[in-house]
Amino acid sequence: MLRIHFTAQDLAYVRLARSPDPLWEIVCSLCRLQTDEGPLAFGPWRRAVAARLRGPGGEGGGDRAVALALRSLVPCGPYIPDFLTPAVDGGTVDLRQGVDRVLSTPRSRLRRELTLLTESVRTGVRVPGATVPGARVRPFAGEPLARGDAGALRALGGLLTAYDAGFVAPYRPWIDAAVASDVAWRSRELAVGGVRALLETFRPMARWSPPVLEVTYPVERDLHLAGRGLLLVPSYFCWRRPITLFDAALLPVLVYPVEKPVEPALALAGPGLPAVPVASGAPLARLLGPTRAALLYEVASRGCATTSELALAVGCSLPNISQQLAILREAGLTACRKEGRCVLHLPTPLGRRVLETAGAGRGPTARDGFGAVSATGSVMVSATVSAR
């Protein structure tokens, strides 16, 4: 159990990142490669990348070498070096900026954390669900990296960049869509009920028992925020329970898993899906019907919305809207989740692809088949939600 202790100042400084952190996605996906956990959520991804890991030579051999080198720094065990996921408070950090921050880690911290990693690996802790033995792997460029050797650091930066390009970037449309839906839902709860309502959205993996957030965790630990607040970071590759940094002196971060809708198209075809053959707003209305086309635009532009809100926006009765939404769900264009008495409707990656190909600037309405897309953003309370 991880117990995160809040003060009044901490509650006023809870932030929700609007996008996944690219370095946390690398670290979490490396853990997913080492276990068979989440077969429905990650099975298609594991099968799609398996071919890149096969073979002793050629492109597959290069990808395998990258994955093995990084796995030596990210073993599926109780400790992962914090310097691989530097916390950033505010602003949007892309992969290049994140890698630059990793490479600027002070030498004293590199040595301390790599020493902890070596000691952790030496114990040979076996993780349930692991598909590879809990071998005692020597960390990549061990001693040179620990002393901050420039060549070792450049090599590490190249590994992180290459891994992202081969194992994460091709799946970014699905990652971004899942995260956008999650952030829209939690932002909605924050706007309606404040920080308490936001923290309540993390049940059952975390329970808000003021002034402590009790998080399901593999070890017993207390984290005192001490006025620094807490940054909540959504992650596609995080699984089942949130994770945080090992060093309590660093900026407090809680990385949590988002829901991962499984789409048949992704499972069958992987990331190389052809573009959806839709031309513009008016043809989209003819293809789906004006009401369903308007609903799809409303759901995507809002990020998430209740049935009543959609009925009001489109100008149709609740029974009719419910029927049209059911058709969109059956087609895999939208998804829904039950929250209390409400049903929230969210766009799927496939639904977003349809709209992107149709042209996101204008969209159909139920009234005349063509009109302007709602200006409501995916983050509904942007004044209180911090971007990374």
C-alpha cells in the first residue's frame, strides 16, 4: 500500500497532465514486454512487435538489441531508476526534450541509482506473470554510465529514441485517443466536484481517505507531499495500479493506467491501418446519417458527454439519441462508461480516425447535415488542468 499524505496546500496544487509522458511510456512498455499480464489490452501490441524482436541479424536483430539493452535498465522488478523518467512540472515535454533531461542527470545521481539497480537485480526477485526469468542482468554500459561518460550517455539517448520509434510511436494514435478520453472524463469530474471528485475517479486502484490517498502498491510506503502538490500522469502502458518515483525527494508524480479499449482493427492489422475513405462533412453525413454524424462530432469534440448533453446539443429526443449512440458503439466509433447514474460517451481511436479523414474543421449537424464543430476542447477545465 502506498499512502500519499496531503496538506491543504497540496490539495490546491493537484495537476492532471493532458498527455502521456513519452519516457514513462517507454519504461512501462518495457515492463509489459517482460510479462504476460493484460492479454486483452496488450496482446495485439505484443504480437505486432514480436516480429521486430525475432532474428539474430538485420533490422530485427537491431530492435532486439535495443530492447535488451533498455531491459537491463528497466527490469521487471521492484526498482527502476528514477533518472529514466525525469519529472517536469508544467509545460509539454516531447521525447527529445525528455531524453535531453535524462542525459543531463548529475553524475552523483547516476551512480547512486545505478548502484541501487544493481543491488535490486542481485536479489533476483521473481515477478508474477513474468515471461522471462528473473535473471541477474548487468545494467547497460554499467560503469561508464554510472560515472557519466559522454559516450555512454549518447548511446542511452539513442536507445531511448530508437525504442520509441519502433515500439511506441506506431501506436501513438491509439495511445493518444485512450489518454484523451481518460483526461476528458477526469477533467469533467474535476470541474463538477473539485479535487475530491477527481481523486475519487481512481477507485478501485486508489481510495481517497482525507487527507490520505491510499494506492494499491506492491510495498508498504508513505509519501508526504509537504506542499509540493501531486502531478497525475495518464499512461497507456501502465497496468492495473499506479506507480511513482522511488526517491521521495523528487517532484511527486503518480502515473496511472488509462482504460484501453480493444479494437478488432488494431488486433488484426496493427498500426499500419489504411485511411478511412471519408471525404468531408457532407459525405460523412450521407454515410452515417445526419444524426449519427453530428453525434460523432459532438462526442469527439467534447471528449466525453452524457446522453442528455448530446441530446440537447444535437436537438433530438433522448430515446432517439440512445438508439443512434448504440449504433455508433456497435460500429466501434464510440464507447461508453457508467459513472453513477450517468452514462458517459467517449470517442474511440477508430471514431477519431473517421473524423480526421473527414476533416476536423467542419462537421454535420442533425438539422441540415453540415455545420461547425463544437469548440469545446477535450480538456473541459483548462484553467485547472496543467499540460506537460
